[in-house]
Amino acid sequence: MLTEGANLVFARSTKDDQKDRPCKKPFTWRTTMKVLVIGGGGREHALVWKIAQSPLVTRVYCAPGNPGIGLLAENVAIKVDDLPGLLEFATKEGIGLTVVGPELPSPWVSWTCSRKTA
């Protein structure tokens, strides 16, 4: 259950708990993150627009972005195919989620990030 202020409430249950019985001691977890959207077209604009509405998101970056996206997120002057630059930026800024808009870098971004963290 998602509540205001990005609190996620998880109910603890055991075998003999009834499904409709409320949890007496819920576990709460608060989390926020920075998001990097890769690309600069209309698809990425729509992604940035929706991601920016989430209460879980503290900051949205877009690389390379465009002037319209710049109204919603911070544009970063890194090309879509500059994978070392994207990885360095994501690591430096503590990006929690990267959303790849264009088809071009998608498999390479996943491969590069997995190689870096392995």
C-alpha cells in the first residue's frame, strides 16, 4: 500500500492470520531516488513528465534532453551513445533508476552497467 509521503507499508502475516485482518505492527519504509532518462525526443518528454510526478522521485535528469524537457528536468549535455559518460554521470550523481528511451543504446547500457558493478 502506497501512502502519502512515499511510505510503503508491508503487512506481516503468518499461516493462521486471516486475510482481512489488519496488520497491528506494519513495517514502514521511506525511499526516494534520482532518475536519469536517456534520450531527447517526444517519447522521453512523456517519460520525464510522468516520472517527475512521482512522490518517490527527488530529481529527474535527461541526457541529452531538449528545451521542452528542460522545463521538467535538468538536461545533461551527454550524448545518447556516450556510454562511459552516462555511466560516470549516473555513478557521480547517485542515480537510482535509469530509463532508456531510444532503441539504440538499450542493450549496451545494460551490459555496461552490469560489467561495472560485477
